[in-house]
Amino acid sequence: MRYFLILLVLIAAVVAALFFVPLENGKPLLNWQQVEDNWQDPDQLLDGGVESLVNKSEQTTLFRWRDPQGNWQYGQIPPPGVDAEEMTIQAR
């Protein structure tokens, strides 16, 4: 009985983490409104569907620019007023 309760608490913690722990974009994987609207269609529960999670890691867009000292800087958002080059990085 004790192991069942431990398992139940662990499952509840994982489900709660899906709604509250932010990912790299600052938003959690699931939100209550999205689940309420799409509970009958599991492919729509995740923002953009499961395919967006798989394809997201295959390609990333970065920008590169030179700072005032002449060094190359890289980032997802270039600073304003800088002539930045857009680069697409493919995952291996």
C-alpha cells in the first residue's frame, strides 16, 4: 500500500510539472485552457502538436554580428541598430 501511494504521488508530481515548469521558451508544455479545449484530440494538446517538438530540435535560426571591438557575437535576437547576418543551424 505504501508503494502505491508513493507511485501515485510521483505521477501527480509529473503531471503537475507539465503544467507549471517552464521550458526554454518560458511557457510550460501544457496549459489548462488548451487541455480543456482539446481534451478529445490528444494531438492538439501540445502547442503545435507532437511534430513541432520533434522538428524543433532539427533546425535553429541564429544571428551573428560584430561588436564594437570587432569580435563576432551570436544570438537568437540581435541588438537593435546592428547589421546582423541570419544563420540556420542544422542538428546532426
